[in-house]
Amino acid sequence: MREEPFSWWAHAHARTDAAALAAFRILFGLLVATSALRFLAFGWVDRFFVAPRFFFPYWGFGWVAPLPAPWIHGAFVVLALSGIALALGLFYRAAAFTTFVVFTYVELLDVTNYLNHYYLVTLLSLLMCFLPLGRAYSLDARRTPALAVTTLPRWVSWLLRFQVGVVYVFAALAKATEDWLVHAQPMQIWLASRTDTPIIGPLLDRLEIAHAMGWAGFLYDLTIPLWLSWRRTRPFAYGVLLLFHLGTQMLFEIGMFPAIMTTAALVFFSPSWPRRLGRALGLRPAAAPPDEPGHARWTSARRASAMALAAWCVVQVLVPLRAHAYGGNVLWHEQGMRWSWRVMCREKNGSVVYRVRADGWAHERFVPPTRYLTDHQAREMSTQPDLILALARHIADVQRARGFAHVEVRVDAFASLNGRPMARLIDPDVDLASVAPSLAPASWILPAPEGPPIRLTRRTIAAVD
Amino acid sequence: MKLRIIPAWRALVRRPVHSLVAPRWALAVVAGLSGASGGCVVVSTTRSAPPGSDVDAGAPLDAGGRAVGADATRRVLGALGSGVILPAVRDFDAAAAALTSAVEAHAASRSDADLRAAQDAWVVAMERWQGLEMMQIGPAAMAGTAAAPGAVGGRDLRDQIDAWPLVNRCRIDQETVSRDFEDEDAFAAETVNVRGLGAMEYLLFAPNASNGCGASAEINASGAWAALGEDGVRTQRARYALTLARLVQRSAVTLRTAWEPSGEDWAGQLARAGEGASAFSSAQEALNAVSDAMFYLDTEVKDMKVAGPAALGDACAASSCPDLLESRWAGRSREHIAANLVAFERLFLGDAPERDAPGFDDLLVSVGAPDTASRMAEAIAAARRAAEALPRIDGSSLETHLAAFAALYDLLRTVSELMKTEVVTVLDLDLPESAATDND
């Protein structure tokens, strides 16, 4: 056992007011509960987990199977309850673990439901399983006073800041493309259809507005962690953040994303911000506990923990970067697209028809994805090559189960990216039934079309004569 | 990712508000400063709107007198509502009334002449309905379920009029025996697979007095069907058809009332989309409702009406499946497909090809995608011509015309591919049922 080796080690283990982290726990738990209740209230559990007859598994997670109704509804009830328990700080570790397991389970059921902010919830809930956020302002602390603390190590905040910062920075890097920065696409496509928006609507189909909003979004994502980290700019930065997410919520239906990010960004604030907010609201919160210097010993256990955290951070950086290992345009081939925080960076629509041949058939049969999928699944899979492959293999399995020994499945898959003329996404000559799913670069995905995206002009219709 | 307009707060939008907040001179200043103004706008070729359209009233225009932005979309919607959909609804209502009269006469006399007249009236009504199949917007559209969100204003009227492919011959025969149809109001609550124009086709065109149930079915095992005798079967079918005609007419009246300016004015609601006095919270949402309806071409026409019976898909294991033809008894499958395509073309172009009216093509041209517009128009016209050139199809002749079906299928695929990729991307439309969830 040695004294702490580095000054940052001591700084990281210095204990600061737990109020901010407790507030984060409470708000995060409420968001999880709200998300689960939305799924139940809007009928999304039926739509996404009961109605489909085929589910797209994540690579390596084909063993995750959907619960039948009403058990799948029960899973969302459990998720809502675990979110509430998390907020209350009641059986905190169990609540965090349940949140992580159940949320991750429902996310793993079908790739077509993937959303970046759901992935963020999974990561944060996993982190919370190991972070001591239930020891302050919680029912656990009230039930077991020995657990109660008023301060928590600074590294806990640092870790959460890193996690949230990763989202923003990689979301910015995903926008560092010619389409986004030079051609203002797909921003122009989105804005041009929103000219009914109050006050600013008539301006939204202007190219210069699309450019301005595209660059603003890029610079915002790239720099907001910095402005939030600096005490002097933090209040203004958070104000901008609120405006940004309010604006995106008004313009685009992105569900819980703005709420999650405005909550997550609070981890950049000082440890005592809830007390200051309370005072500003005329309440009388207790005085903040004084910071305590770190006395963490450089034990083997702590060394292992530090290494695990470092590994976590490295993984969080490497996973989004893996997309670049594939070369080409990731927005087209989508290899490495998921878990890389490519938030709102493409407008892509596809058309898929499978061509199936089996022994004894006189000709190829054309099979639309909707024969096996819900409309939602068909729409999502039509632009994602690995999902097109997965359904091709499923179709082959179905035909083999019907007694056809030799089955070939090819596909006519077209897509339009950011308004470009449609182009083939998949090599139509490749028998996808013989292609094994893999993380390796896929030679059966055709290169992205050359040339710039569409440059829209204003919607106009001539007057009546 | 797919993004969609938030509907709830949009009801607050009023055109005069943003006209005041962002007047034309302000837009001109912004445009002038940026150098990206109307100078690069591709002008729509459309010069006229249909009679009765009031979509220009109060709409801010650009220097060339053109409606811009959401108002341009509303102008297209207004033209489609009052120039395409409302006339089609009126025509169908008139045809449904004529059908009821003809079936009444047939039920009263059961003469061969009156049967032929009833059949002719059904042919007219069904062909007009086939146009409206492509226009399931508002009350004709799906009401929605827990697992599938409904359309704006959806009331399932479509299924009340024609629930194809949900037509169950054996169930219709069972109803023929039970005579439940004699209580017209109660029968309106029966399942849709024994009602509507599809069931009427069987009742009016079935060539003989056999039934579609197995020997173990109650109507055969008990001898109830046999007890009717051939004349009894024809009598009951005529009466049953009369009940169905009246129920279809009720729905036709409801549909027409919904679209008439003196009623719920759905045509006007399209024209005013996003302006408060409309069920649609934005012009884009209304445009999306029209686009959703047009996807009938992809799912029902391409995959079910064409690929299904011709064994081009995997729904039919044999070399052909006449049972999957839409019009098995009247032999009108070809005419129905052609009518579907004519309606699709009118929605896309704003009117018949020989006339000029605002449509999706004009929107595409105006935003800088004239190539997409022209390729779509050409592809639709080619598919329509191929459908019109199909030989008359019935169960016995299908096998000899599979090549023509395959050719039509290829043409429909081209339309579908363009619609699903370039059209929806450039106009930022959602594919059906893909909108009502979170995105990022």
C-alpha cells in the first residue's frame, strides 16, 4: 500500500458535494421511468415487440429473444419501477442493475429500434451500477445511515462528463462531412419541409439558413462540452444548450433525446448547483459540505478500478472511431454506424425487393420485406445493409424449412442519400443466402454514388390564371 | 434517421401571423443579402388551379406571383382535394346510389335483365371505387390500433366499402343461409369480410348455386344449404346483395359528406393544412397523408394484385394462383389495376396527363428535382399503359398471361423504387407508419 502517486489522483479522489450527482440520479431515474411509460402509453410495446414476426438481432446477440405479451409489457413496467427506484435511491444498486439489464434487453431485441440516445441510456445505467450515486439524498441513505454521505469523489463527475462529452464530440465529428458543411444537406431537406413553423418558418427553406443551422449544429456539438466545463461560460452555454434542444424538439420529433441530453449536461455543473438553484427559488437548502481532500491509497483494488475506468474510456473512443476502419462513406455502407453517435446526420431512404430462387422453381420469386416485417421494420432496414443481409438469410431459412434444399437470395436494393439520385446499395448478383454476417468489410455493399447531394430550391407553385 | 414535424403546437400557426412577422420585403432582404434568392428557382409549369379551389386566398406570393414554401404545398393539396379527390368521391357516391337502385330492381324481379343491370352497376361503382382506393385520406383511412397508428381523421370507411383482400366466400355463404342480412342495421356491425363491394361481387357474379364451405361446415352438414335449392340461393343472394348495396351507399354518403365543402370539407382541410381550421397540423403532414395513401400502389397493387396471382412473389407456390385475383367472379382485375394507376397518376400530376394542374411533379420540379419528376411521370405512364393493355383476366385465362403480369410488375417496381427513394427524400416525406415514434 502506497500513498497516492500523482497529484491528479488526489484531485480525482477529493470529495465534493454529492448534491449534483444525486440530482443527476433523480432526473435520470425519472427519465427512464417516463421513457418506459411512453412505450406503454403510446402502444409502442405492441408495435415494436409484439407485432413483429421477425426480429433483427445484433451481431452476437441472436440468443436474445422477445418475451411474449403480456410479459414484454411487464418488462416495461419493471423498467418504469426501476427508474422510480433509481430516482428515489431505493435499493439503488439493484435498481441501477435492473434498469441496465431491462433497458439493454429491450434494445437488443431488434436492431430497427436502435437510437443513439437509447444507447446512451444503456451506457449511463451500466456506469451507475458501479457508481455510488445512491448514498446521498436517497431512501437507502435514510434507511441505512451508515451508507449516507454528503460528498462523493470527484472522479465520478469526471467520468460522467467524459461520457456525455464523447456523445457531443463524436456527434460533431459525424457532421464533419462535405454534405453537411459544404452542401448543407440533409439540413436543407429537413428545413424546407418545415416552413409552417411559427415565426421562423418562412425562412427555413433558404439555403443560407440551412448552412447557418448546419454549421451552428456542428460547432455546438463540437464545443459545448468545453463551454460547459468552463465555469465562466457554463451558464450561457447551458442556456444555449436549452435553446438548441428546445429548437430541435420543436422542429424534429426526437422523443426523449433533448430531455436526456439537457439532463446529462448537468454533470458539467458544479457539485453544489442544486443548492444554488434551491436558494434562487427561495428555498433554504442546507449549506454545502466542504470539499474533502483525497486520501485514496494506491491499492491494488484501486489500481484495478482505475485501469478498468481507463479501459472504459478508451473503448468509448475507439468504438465510434471503428467506422473509419471500413473506409468509404459510412452513411452509405453503415458499417460501424451504430454506437458511433452519428446523430441526425443523413436523410436516406431505400427500396428493397428480394429475388429468391429455389430448386424446382421455374423462375425467381420477388419477395418484399413487408412479407416478413412490420412497416416500421421495413422502412428502417431498407437502408441498412447488414439488416438487408439478415432478412435475406431469414428468407433462405424459411424456404429451406419448406423443403427446398438449395435456396439463393439476391436483392434489388436502392437508396437515395441526402437527395442524390437513387443508386444500388447491394450487389444484385451476390447470393446473400451464402454470405455470413461478419464485422469485416462487406464486399457485397456497392460504393456510394459519386457527386454532390441535391441542392434544393424553394417550393413554388404558380398562381392561378 | 427520419425526422418528423411535431404536430401538437402547430395548430397555433396562422398564416397571417408569420406573414406579419416575416413579410415579403424582409424575405427579399435576406435573399438579396445571401445571393441565393428566387433567381435559381425552377419554375413550375403549372398555370392553373381547378375550379372551386380557394387556396390562393390570402397566400403570400413571391415576386412572380407564385405561392412559396408551405403555401405552395397547400396549393398542391388544395388542387388535389378539390380537383381530384372530391370529384372522385362524388362520382363514387352517384355510382353507389345507382348500384342500390339496380340491386333493388334485381332483388324485386330477379330477372336476368335486372341481374345484368345490377352487375353493370357494380362494375361502374367498383371501378370508381378503385380510384378512391388510392385516395385513402382522412375518413377513408385507417383508424389505427394499439400496434399500428392510424391516419389523421381515419375512420376505416375504406373497409366498410371494400375490405379486399378480406373477402370470405364461405362466411358469405353462411350469412346467406342465416339471413342475418335482413336486419340491415345489425348487419352493419358484421365483420367486413362478409360485406362491401367484394362480397357483392360474389353475390352478383357467382356462376352457380354452389357454396365455398367444406362438407363438414354446418351449412352443408345440416343440409341447410341444400334446402335452399338453386332458386332459394339466388333469391337470398339478391336480398343479401341489396343489404350490402345499401350499406355501401351509406358509407359512400358519409364519405361524400366528409369531403363536401358543405360537410366536413376535407378538401378544404387539405387546402388549409397547418392553418388551424384543419385536421392537419401542417402542410407537410397533409402532403404526407396523400403520399401514404399513394403507397397502396406498392403494397396492394404491386405485391398483391399483380405479384400474388401471377406467382411472382412467394405467396403462391403454384405456377399461378387465380384465387388471389382481386376480381375472381366478375373478371375485372385488369380494369381495377388500371383504375388504381389512373388515380395514382392523377395524384402525382394533379390531374390527367393531358391536363395541367398542381401535383407532386410540380413540387419536385420547383425544388430542383425535375429529373425525378419526369422519370416518375414516365414510369407511371408506362405502368398505366401496360395495365390498360393487359388482356382480360379471369381465373381460366391467367396462366396464359403471366408474362404480361411480370412485365407490369417490373414497371410498378420502377415507380415504387423512385417513390420510396428520391421522391420521399427530396420532399422529406415519411413512409407509411414510420413517423409515429422517436428518432435521432
